[in-house]
Amino acid sequence: MTRSRLAATALLGLLAALIAHGPARAQQNDISPLPVDPATSPLRCLQQPEAPLEYPAEARRLQLDGTVRVGLAFTAPDRPPEVEVLARFADERFVNAVRERVAAYRLPCQAAARGTVRAVQTFVFRLREPVPVRWSQPVELQDTDRARALRACLRTPDDQLQVNASRFDQKTVGNVMVRMTFTAPDQPPEVQALYASTSGNTQDAILDRARSYRLPCLSAEDRPMSFVQHFIYRKHDAGRASFKDEVTLGEFLSNIKGIRQQQAEFDFNTMNCPFTVAWTLGKPALANRVGEIGTGRDPNRAEFLAWLAGLEMDLTPDRFEHLLGRMIKIKVACGTLRLQPATAAAAAPPAP
């Protein structure tokens, strides 16, 4: 057995028979809030200082390193964000340098985005590295409590969806992922098939049904709210694939496409480790859904979770169709993860 197949068996469970009869029919999965989309997030218009962040002079003289992670709350387009220090492995010199920098941030599209925009950003100071001062791109935090409340008030038809996919019978499994964006409490949502491996007639029936949904508790202060619903088609003789219930982070990353070209660094010691992540397969159809299990939500993990949401698993098209929407638990231990492309590692000068 090859190494790649050995890695795959760490994630994939056995196929179990689906007990069903007759032609292929649709199954409706739960409706889930969509993750924050960087392309439409208000953070896309974030204005930051052009000058690089300087290493604090006294800290440089004393040969000090540090890491500072801050939470940012933007409340108006012409005001600096409110700042909360989430994690600090540094003295006040580094914290003050970070505070001074983020005080210059502005979010001019804040007026178009109703409500406060919250984000997380990490700054790393290490004198003995080729780039001594580094910082991440801010990651927007989703208000998960509000998203859950809106999900609870979503109104859908009482009857079950009945669609016979006669044109689909030649395929074993197919999926339709539908996005519904609500902008008013009493109006139909804007709907779009984000991904579909079924016929046009089947998509039309699903989209028409989604237009009958309503979100009566959406208020004027809320930003437009998007949900995704997953519709699955299976032939009566199709198997049901699943992931292994729980894997380590290393086992998980061994199944990621292009992992050797990834560039990332995460210090899990700053994230209240160890912890467990629930990762639901979406890409390349749409972003993967990622959440925390057991210990509640910790904003220190936001950047790591956003990175996980963008990874694509190395799957054949048929395996992807079987596993789309399936969840796996990832155990994250204390320690650090540092990924660097092989070409970049070869070009980087050695540390002094």
C-alpha cells in the first residue's frame, strides 16, 4: 500500500450500505450559516499604515522577542477600532507598538455593513529571523450566537421535498449546495446554486423551494444573512462514505492537497491548547465549515480556524461527491505548526 493510501485510511471510514429502494431521491441536510467570505467581508476595505511596523528599539537592544494577538472592534468608518489584547507573550514595549499601529486602522465600508465588525490579528517579533516583525491579515469573527438565533427562527415549508432525479440515475451520488441570502424579514432570499452535480431540472426545483424560506427575525441592524443547505442524491444501491471519527492534526494535514506549498505558522500554546476542531468538507465546492468542540469559542483560534477553512483535501471526484458535507474531528495538541514551501526554505538565509 502506498504512503498516500495509508494516510487516506487514517481519515476514511468504510462504506456502509444505504437502505433505500426505488429511484434516486433528494435528502435535505441541516441548514448552516455560511462562514465569513473574505471577498465580501467589510475587512476587504481595511486601510492600514503603509510604513512597516518597526521593532521597538529598547526591546531590540535587550534582544527580546514577543507575540501579541489583539481583537479589533470597528464601530464606525472614520474611527479607530476598539482594541482588546487577547494573548500577549511580550512586555509592554511590544503591546504599545501594536496599539499604536492599529490605532491608524480605518474601515471606510463600515457604513454599508450594519453592526460592529470584529476581527483578530497577530503580531510576531523575533530578532533572529530573516523577517523580524511579521503580522497576519486580520480575520473577521462571525457572531455565532446571533447566527444560531437567526437559524432558529428560519421558516421553511412543512412538506418534504419530493424530486425524482430520473436524469441522475446513471450517477451514484450527487450534491447541490444552495446559498440563501436574506436581506429583509418578509421577503424571499436571493438563492444561488454554489455547487451542483445534478441536472438543471433538479436544481430548478431545489432553488424554487429555497425561495419559499423566510427569516422573520432579521432586523434592520443585522447585516444580510446567508445560509447554505446541502441536498444529496443517492441511488438506492449507493454506499455512504464517512471519515474516521477523530484524527490528529498531522494525520489530517497529510491528506491536504498541496500541503508542501503551504506557508503558515501557528503557536497553539497561545490558543488554550489542547483543543478539538470540527471540520466539515466543502472545498472545492465552497469553503469548509470549521468549529470548536467542547470548550466554547476562543478568539485566539480564529486565524487558525480560518486557515483550516481554506484547505482542500486531496480526493478523487467520485470520493468528493461521497464525502461532501461530512465532518471530521481534528485533535490539536500544544506546540507549534510551521509550514514553509520547499523553494522558500531553500532560498531563506540560515538563522544567525
